[in-house]
Amino acid sequence: MSSSAEILSQAFTLGYTYTRSTGPIVGKFLTALRDRKMVGIKASDGKVLMPPVEFDPVSAEALSEFVDVADSGVVKTWTWVSEPRKAHPSDKPFAWALIQLDGADTPMLHWVDAGDAEQMSTGMRVKVRWAAQTQGFISDINGFVPEATELSEDYQANNAEEPVTGIDSPSYLTYNFTAGEATARYLAQLKKGKLVGQRCPSCENVYIPPRGSCAACGVATTDEVELTNKATVESFTIVYIPIPNNPIKPPYVIANLVLDGANLSFLHLLSECKNEDVRIGMRVEAVWRPEEEWGYAMENIQYFKPIDEPDVAVEEIGKLKKGGR
């Protein structure tokens, strides 16, 4: 190929949902929200903190005395969001505001649906607009609105009796990945159905996927090496836990594979074998998807499958040469 590769970029979303326990204080607050009520907690100096916290901000002592507070209050300060983003609570312009509820001594942060910025002011009275279906999340408060706003109370009944003790917290990051020259060249060859690594001119280790430089020697790896579809299992894991949005149902095997002629491994799926038969040193071969499905991705290879060749000794893995053993 030419020395300058096409610039490749792709949007990615990295995310997962984890479950966290709430503890007795936050759990009580979320349980109250589920019941469309607001509760704060009394500190050692008599102030009512909202939202409630577990430890006194002055004495650091554990707090436990809950206090009912109103679901209306005063805007202490605010900022207007004229162009909401995808992660914002509203798709229309809104205000982030610190709101001090009646009966509380500290303000809480939430959003206000005022229509436009001209309707917002410090000191204005606002009230909670409850979600139609409450679950025990902070989003049970579907924003605050000016106190004079008429609200529908067509709420769905919540028959939950157990207190909230845990919540699912999704965490997602969407970003744009731009491939460097070495990666772009590798992906361009992969789109043609070829596995091409790069060799270090100093130690002669072959990297696939290539990284553009040798991690051991710190020199550029510009010498390209076309490799075969055959590989050796260096290590493996049997996955028993399902991964959200993953079409592959467990149990299945993910393995670190060293291609013949390469010295370092990469991860891929093993199939067409029993999980209990997978072993270190096992010989495997790539199974490619139909050519019309090839893109700039390692997913062009659907999986690796075992082949009828003798296992490789552990000490010899990564020392195979192109086209032979």
C-alpha cells in the first residue's frame, strides 16, 4: 500500500449498567420519591439538609433523623440551557437551578421547566412535577415548574411496599475514535480479507494488530508482514455471565490467539468446539464472514475454529513462523 492510509474514524459507545446499594439514608430518600414525597435530614446544628446525607458536614457524626419537607420552594440561583444535549433531562430549553424547598435549610440541584429564560428569576417560587410512573430514582421528579402552573395528577399507582435498597446506574460514554496510520493500514487490509501485521526492525517481533511502534524497542514498525489464518491458543476464558446487548449467549470461549508468524496475541471468539475441549496450545483457524459483509473491523472474522494439527508446546507459542511450525 501507499505510505499514507485513508483516515478512518468511527463513533463508539462504551457503557455498562452497574448495581449499587443505597444504604439506609439515600434509600429512605429514594423510597420517599417513589411515594411522591420529599424528606430531608436534620443535622447536629438543627439545619435540615436536602437531599439527605449520611454524615453531619460539621461533626462528621452519622445522621438518622428524617424530616418531611415540602415539594415546593424558592430558586436560589439558576443557569439557562438554550441547547439541550442528548443526556439532558429535557429536549427543550430549560434551567438548572438550586432550589431550597420549604422546610429545608440547604438547596438541591434540579431542573426547571419554565418555557423560556424570561420566565426564570432568582427568588421565584417553583413546585415539583412528579413523573407519571415513579420508581425510586431522582428522575421521579420530572422537573420543577413555576408554582402557578396547573399540573395533571394522572399518576400511575405504585404498589411497591419494600424500601429501595439498590438501584441500577447506567454509565455510557459516546466518543469518536480516529485510527492512526498503522491502524488504518491494518484495517484497510482487513477489509480485503488479509491479516497484515508489522515487524519491528530491531527485535523482529511481529505485531498484529500493529501499533505503529514496538513497545519493547520504541522504534517505528513500518515493515508489513502478511500472516496466515492459522493461530495458536495462548490463553482463554470461558464466559458464563451474559453481557447486555451481546447476541452471543454464554457459556462461550474468548481466547488470546497468536497468529502463525506473529509474536503477540489478540482476543477473539472460539467456536465449533466444546468449551471443555479448549486448551492452551490448541491450533485454530479463522472463519471469515461472507465477503460482502467485510468492513474495516476485526468482526470480518466471525470466529476461530479448531483444526486437526498437533498442539504447540507452551514455550513455543509466539515463535511460529509464517507458513510453518
